[in-house]
Amino acid sequence: MYNQENVKKLIYVCSPLKGDIENNIKKAIQYCRFVFLQGHIPYAPHVIFTQFLDDAVESERNAAIEMGNIMLLKCDELWVFGDTISSGMNSEMELAFRNKIPIKTIKNI
């Protein structure tokens, strides 16, 4: 049974995808585990959507961005991982800021 003390936050995992896509997805999976170990529920659209959408196809990339933005608005917080801020991450951070979704930066895990 759930109560206020054990309600978990839904955390949007914000990290790079472009460049070394395979390695960046592996890192994002590690970030999801970190969020889980902090007692929350991770949501990493770039891990999920790359399983069935092709980021190299513009219409599919745009669909992934739109779905990610919709889900970001449902999240309790956005956690930014790593030292690199991509243009996509910057857009996600701006959307979170405009909608008063707390942003947390995690440099080293």
C-alpha cells in the first residue's frame, strides 16, 4: 500500500544522445539506475524511443522529441547528467524551466 511517505518522484533523465549513440545510451541506462537507487522512477526517452524510432529519420526524430516533451511535462523533476549539454538537452531544460519543473544537475555518478 502506498502513502505519502513512499511516493516516488518521476525523474526525467536528461543526457546526450548524438555522437557516440551506443555509448550514450549505455550511460543513460546507468543514469536510470542511479535515479532508481535514489528511490525514484527514471524516465529516459532517448533509451526508450531509440528502440523503435530512427533518430536519423527527421520525421521519427521529431516524433520522439514531441513525445519526450509531452512526458517531460508529466515528470516531477528533470535531472541533467554529465558535463556535455547538447542542443536537445538545452531544449528540454528550457521546457522544464518554463513549466517550473525543478532541474537538478548530476556531474559524477
